[in-house]
Amino acid sequence: MKEKSKFRKGLERILATGIVLFGGLVGSANASQGRLKIIYDMNNSSYDNYWCKLNHTTGTEEPNDVSDVSYGNRIFANNKGSKIVSIIDPYELQIDTRGLNSNTPVNLELSLHEEYGNDMYLSNQENSLKFSFFGTGWDFGNQPITLQQQDLSDLNKDGDVDFYDFAMLANDYGKTGNALAGDISGADGISDGNVDFHDVAYFSEGWLNKRVYPVYDVRDANELNNGIIPLPDLNGTYISEKPYANFQLRFDRLLADLNDNGKVDNRDYSLFANGWHNDSSNNHIGNISGLNGIPDFNSVSGNAIIDGYDLGRFSEGWLRDVNEPNTW
Ligand SMILES: [Ca+2]
Ligand SMILES: [Ca+2]
Ligand SMILES: [Ca+2]
Ligand SMILES: [Ca+2]
């Protein structure tokens, strides 16, 4: 019953936007100031949860100015906690403030932080990100807001895995240390302080076939799932403050733009149709929604579920063009 009523609510939402399936335009662009708080919640009282904030407002600049706040001077209750920062190289920002109409991606890094720099061992530790808007009217207007995990093989974070990333890996090859860029994996799949064959294996996998992670609509997660975006459990030994996952928050990607070329058209539809009710892969790009407004997965196989929820969100985006905000 619950499922049915949520599905109906989803359909009502589509109707409320004034879009008829496969056609029509929506209101006008209204970029507006925004504040987003992101809590990295480890769902466990032994760890301090940390957060970072993103602001879009007037009178500020990128990449870094006086309205930003760097990560640091942290006070721990239990010596250990989560860490989330926005990276504007070389800065690690706790509060990242940008211009009103900023469209630049926000690169988020997740790690664990132990007060004295010791490694941390975790077993089946649940964790999640929790997004919330704060301040009346600070909602980023109607800019799209999406979140997607990035392949760690993209060492220079430019969106591609290629020779430039390999050059960075090669530069660290054979080295040992806690902050090596090339240390992206280890025996149990996480950074281990050495750059060796484990890292090369992980990297070559990413170079041949870039890992694609689901795209989350932050507004949908906020509206239908209390802002929560679940993360995979943590298992293994984690180096303090060594990022184990990168995420990118974007304001210039439409959820239904599956091939990420700025507009939603037949090419996206054919990608979408290819995944329709095809429960065979855990990361199909057409899995853009679900019962709770976020991509959903089969609880047994772990595979992506692509059904009416995804079709609803895909239809909402039909024929929109990110460069023509009057179509959003
Ligand atoms: Ca790259
Ligand atoms: Ca390694
Ligand atoms: Ca497209
Ligand atoms: Ca789905």
C-alpha cells in the first residue's frame, strides 16, 4: 500500500510540474542563492559525524576567498570520526562559498579521521550522507543538483581516466606513505599506504572501463528520503584522512541526461530503454530514481531496478537542455 501511494505521489508530482509525458516546457530559470549542508553520518555513536556546507551567494568568488572556511582545528569527542571536505586544490574546505550563479562542480572527498593519525579498522560499518537546505529561500532556485561518486582512477579529477592519471600513478609507483595520490587501492580494495600492483590493477580496470556510479537527485533525496543518500558499508583498515571515495556535486547536470551531454533526447532514451526492467547490472545509468526518490537496487542481487519510478523522472527531463534554462 505504501509503495502504491508513493508511486501515485510521484505521478502527481509529474503532473504538478505541468509537463505532459514526452513534451512541453516548464517555468523559467530562477537561479537563486542556496545553502546546502552535507553531514557525513557514520550511524554509530562512537564516531563524530562531520559536515561541510556549500553556499551560492552574491559578492563571493571562486576558487577561494575570505568567505570560505578550511577544514582544521577539529575537536574530537571519541578520537575518531568521519571527514567530508570540498576540495579546491590545494584547499580542503569545510565551508565552500561560491558565486550566485556558480555552475562549477563541487568535488567532495570522504575519509575517516583519527585524532592521532592512527589507522582505523572497521567491520560492516554503515554510513550515509545527509543533505539539507537551510535558510528560507536558500534553495538554489531551480538549478538541478545531482551527486555522483567518481572513479578513484581519475587521479587528477578531470572526469576522464587516461594517460595523465597514469602518469600520476607512475610517479608514485613503489613509494610508501599515508598521502600518496597514486595509492587508490590495496589488498582489501582500499588505500593501504603503498603504491604497488594492487593500485595498478585497480587503475587499469578503471582505464579500460571507467567505473560508473548512480546519479542521485539531491532534491528528490531531500524530499522523499529525509535527505539521506546511503553509502556502501565500510570494511577494512582505513588510513586516517586518506580519501577512500570521491563524489561530485553538480548544478549543471539534468538527471535524465544519461549520457551527460547537456540535453535530454533520443540518445538518452535509447540508453534508458536498454535498461528497462533489465535486472542484470548493479550500475545501469538509467537507474535514476526509486520508491524513496533515489536509485534503488534489488535487495538480493544488488542489481539496479529500472521501472516506473525511473520512467517518471526520465519523462520529467524530456527535451530539456541545460544551456536553455527556460526548458528546466
Ligand atoms: Ca583524469
Ligand atoms: Ca595501495
Ligand atoms: Ca543527453
Ligand atoms: Ca530505479
